[in-house]
Amino acid sequence: MKNLVKIALISGAACLALVACAKKQQPQTDPAAESATAAEASQSAEPAMTQAQADSLAAEQARLDAERLEAERARLEALINQIMSEDVYFDFDRSELTEKAKELLAQVGELLLKEQRFTITIEGHTDARGTEDYNFTLGAKRAMKVKEFLAAYGIENSRMESVSYGKEAPKAQGETEEAYSQNRRANFRVNIKQ
Amino acid sequence: MRKVLNRFVWAVALALACVVPQGAFASIDTIAVDVGISVFKTTPIGIVPFEEKPGIDWIEEKPHQILTRDANLSGRFDVVASEKFNLALFSRSKAKHYMTGKVEPTSDGRLAVDCYLYVSQSKDLLLGERYTVPQKELRRAMHAFFDKVIYQLWGERGVASTRIAYVSKIDGVKQVVVADYDGFHRSQITRDSTISMMPVWTRGNKGLVYVNFKTNRPRLYTKNFGRPEKPLFEQFDQTYSPAVNPVNGELLFSSSKDGKTDLYIGNMETGKARKFAYLKSNQTSPAWSPYATEVLFTSDRGGGPQIFVMGKDGSDLRRVTFMGRYNERASWSPEGDRIAYTSMDNGKMNIYTCALDGSDIVQLTNNAGNNEHPTWSPDGKLIAFASNRSGTYQIYIMRKDGSNVTRITQAGENTAPTWSWFYDDNKPQPKEGSK
């Protein structure tokens, strides 16, 4: 009996999830779909259901859960990737944000406002020219400019940390201005607050 | 004129490089490049191959070859090489002294080496030493003898027994290594999967302080040789640019927090540290004066990096460099009167020295890739630095006037050399108070 109640509960939840999913994917869903799931729900609640049926339902539920989690994960991952790909570039030996950098950072700011669970590490980098020591200082200044901009955008300081990599982690190799300009950057690492 | 000379010297050097035989020691002998006309005062010294008893299977350089290399590197001598004692040659070359010796195999497979320093004219023995060592330790024995020769003739301590710490890319990761000053006997100190960099020596050459990224940020660590590593000043977020006080061992370093970089001074034993100077600008690359009375550092108060000096209590702040827009990472000559630093012009880094008031600027490197991270030998005669003039970054030694550039690392990528202090155990017993 206990089992049966459990199955009923699970299948009920499954139906709700189905409804929710259906609603989400098709906001103007046709009434037939809803009545069908409702019928299914009443049917599955019947005690006459066999163990095999219950198992397949539970499996179906697990699959749906997994799918939903996967979808959420993929969505977050896409967001994280989007944020992580938003490198902000700087001029030589400068740490001021360019207009283009500010546009990019505004987008990152929006994402962070929406996803309150995200915390970020802002990494400041320099090109290969200059000394290791001074480039740490310069990278720290760049990361800070980015942090200040996002703070002004409304992101809590507690969700951001800044760190300088100096010239130690170049994105592009070589001694060309093209490589240099790619390396004078700040980029993001994203963590999800548990 | 200087340029033409330079080119000529390079051409000669290249030609020489091409004809160096690919023998066992081909990689040892390096290209000597004279930059312009040297103003360095050197003394001619004769070197005669050691008398050799049969039965030695040579796998290392022979004693006179090691001494020749030491003499050339030292910045104190011009070598007058002769296959045997030749008073006419020594006299013509003004070589008032010469070195030679005897070497024979011992029954237990070691070498017994007698080393002599003679007065050329009278053949009076000035110095005689015997070393009985395995062949692989011959080089260090000869360095010890050479430093005794320097003490005998100059009354000063030589640097043949000193070492250099630097950063070497091993399997794609920057690691801290230590080698003898001539590049031999390299040993790896860090073995991390994350970057290690900026090594400096603790007092007495007992260990190193360096930066590692294992916590995803630059942070200082110290390690006494043969002992485990210890993180330093963990109360700070990002720490780098270490400088060991030569008198009391305290550590001066940079720490960046919220985009601001300041200098801090701390005790590595207790872990306590305090802010060194309260300045609006960012400060990095601190360096102590020889007696730890003053500190050099870089500030960005003018926009780009420039070198400043102040008292150890933060008083009497003065700007040192005014030429050019990028002057960084100064280090104080052990003789006290000059600094060496790296300057960037048109994206190229070169090494300069100047007086403490910023006057008398001398450019030491020129037209040869990037040249950076100068570090003084403890006797103040030489400067080691990193250059990519050969295509990859390698460590070089030059005299303090920029002459006699000699490469001491061969393979891979090597940067950020820092010269050790004198080695007291190899000290030729100088009298108290002597320099």
C-alpha cells in the first residue's frame, strides 16, 4: 500500500511536470493535450496498475527529471560560456575600459543580475612586453576596472573576485601586435554558488 | 661607430659559432660578444694545462679549461693561454702570474688535483691547493681554487662558487631551478603543475622565495633546500616581487588587493607583515641597497613605470629615472653606487645602469632581441640577465659595462635569473672588515 501511494505521488508529480513542460514549450497549448494528461493521471492513480507499469513510469519520470536538469544545465552552461567568452580588451599599458568593453560588460552584468547563483573571478592579463612584476600590477588594475564597472551595474562585490595573471597566461602566442592585442584582456571564470 | 662595431662583432661571433666543433664540450663554450670598447679593468693571467698522469678517462672539462672559463667569466682577467710555461709570452702579455697544476687518478677512482698560482718571473709559488674529488665534482673544486686566486691577487671575494636561481620551462611549465654561476649542475627546485616564478635567495643561500600559482593567484612560498615548501603571508591575497633584506632577512614584497598594489614588509618566520609605504600610486619590484638602508621600487604615479628610491623607513622619496616612459625592476649594485634596470623602448626591452641620482645612464644591451631581468653578481663585477637574442629566452652573463656577453644556458626557455649571495663555506677566509 505504501508503494502504491508512492507511485501515485510520483506519477502525479510526473503529470505536473509534463503539464509544466508542455506549458513552457507551447504557451498556447491546445486543450486536448491537457485533457490527455489529466486522463493519464487518473488512470495511473488506479491501484490496478501493474508493477511493470509503475516501473516504466518511474523510469519515465527519472528520464524527464534528467532531461529537465540537462536542459537547465545546458542553459547555464551556455550562459557561463557566454560570460567566459566575453573577453574585455585594453590598450597598451592602459587599464581604462573602452566603449566596446563597456558594452560587453553591460551584457555580462545583465546575465549576472538574472543568474543570482553565479559568482565570478575576473582575471586581468597583459601582453608579453614589459616585466613580470609590473605586468602583475597592470593586470590587477585591469581586473579592478572590470569589477568596478560591474559593481556599478549592481552586482554585489561579494559575488566577484579579481586576480592578476600578469603576462603568464597569454591567449595568443607570438610577438605580433595582433597577439599582443588579444592578450591585453580581462576574462571571467564562473562558479555556481551552492 | 658603436653600431658598426657591434655588427662586426656579431658577424665575428656568428662565424665563430659556426665553426665551434660539435664535440663533447661544444655546448659549453659560448659566444663572447664585446659591446664596443670595454672600459673594464682586467689583469692578464697565464694559464697552462695541468700536468696529467695517465689513466684518467675524461668526461668533464679539464682543470685548465675550467679555470680558463672562470677567468673569462670573472670580469677580472684576460687569459693568456699557453701550452707550457712561456716566460717570453707571459712577459709580452703582461701576465705577471700564471695558474697551472697536476692531476692524477687515485686508486679509488677519484682525481687528486694540485692547483698552483705562480709569479711568472720568479716562479715563486703564491698559492697551492690540493683537492681529491670524484670527476663530477672537479668543476666545483676548480671554482673554489679560482676564488682563492682572486682573493690572493685582488683581496676580494670572487663569484666562481656562487649560484644562480632562474625559471626554466620544463614540460611546458615554468619551474624554479638553481645552477652554478656558469650554468652547470642545474637542479630543479619546484615540481608543480602550476607556474613557479620570481625566485630570490634567502640569506646564507639556505633556500629560495618564489611565486607559485597553485591557488589560482600569484602567491609567495619559501623553501629551504631539501625541506618542504611553506606558503608565506597567507593573510594577503596576491603576493609577488619578493626582496630579501640582506641584513636581517625580512621580506619586502608586493601585494595586490582590489586593483591596488602596495609594498609590504614581513617576517617569514612569524608570518607577520605590515604596509611598507603609504602611497597613492601602485608600487612593485622592490630592491634593497647593499646595507639595507634604502629601497628601490617602481611606481606608476607618472602613468607608466618609473624607478624611485626611499629610505627604509619610507622617508626621503626621490625619483631616479626620467628618460623614457618605461623603466622597471631596478636592482642595486653591491658596490652601492649604481643601479641596473630594464627599460622598454619601441616594445623592446634593454638593460641600463645609472647612478643613484639618475645621471650617467649607460645602455648595456642593444640590437639583440629583448634583454631583461638584470641581477648583479655579489662582487658587483657582473650582471646576469635573460635575453631572447638567440630566438628563445636564455640566461647570459656580461661584465657590468656590457662587454663579454656569455650565454650560460643552452636548451629550452630560461628567464628571471637571480644571483645568490656569496657562499660562506667556500669563503677564502677574508679578514673581518675586509670587503
